[in-house]
Amino acid sequence: MFDVSFSELMVIAIVALIVIGPEKLPKVARTLGAIAGRMQKYVAQVKDEVNREVRFEELQQLQQEIQSAASSAETQFQEKTEAFAQDLLNVDLKPGGETGIKNKTEASPTTNTKASSDRA
């Protein structure tokens, strides 16, 4: 974060020794160290919180994508199932195991009275 060389640290230490004095310097150094440690903890907590929020948003987006894909798959499945059921309704089973597709005129009950009486 800060680019401080060893010589700059020595200058700061000598100035602190002159300004604060040798009796109070250890206590001030401990206090500054404790404050720096608390600040590092706070910065680490903020970083963790930001990372957690980012991951949460990514998971929400992924959940929405999965729900969308599942909904789309369900819709397609229902459409295919309905089409298959409609095709099954149009299949005409004839005696002897033959099958055929009914055309619209044969499937109507008004024009297919003979075929329905043959089946009964």
C-alpha cells in the first residue's frame, strides 16, 4: 500500500524519539501497533464482506439462470408431451395389428358412423 523504504523508517523513528522522548516512545509504539492491527482487521472484514456480497449476487444470478432453464425445459417437455398425445389420438388401430393415421374426415363422428359401428 505505502512504499516506504528502510531509510525513511529510520528518519521517522529518529524524529519520533526526539519529539516524544525515550520514556513515552515504547508506550506510543505499542498504541500505534494496536491501532494498526485493528485497522488491518477492519480492512480484512470489509474485504470479506464485499467478497461475500459479490459471491451472493453471483449465486443469485446463477439461480435465476437455472430456474429459467428449468422453466424452459418444462415448457418444451409439456409441448412435446401434448404433441405426442395428439399424435396418439390420431393413430387408428385396425384389426390384424395394422395401424394407420386417421385423416380429419375419418376422425369426425358424423362421417365415420360405419367405422364406429364396426369397432363395437
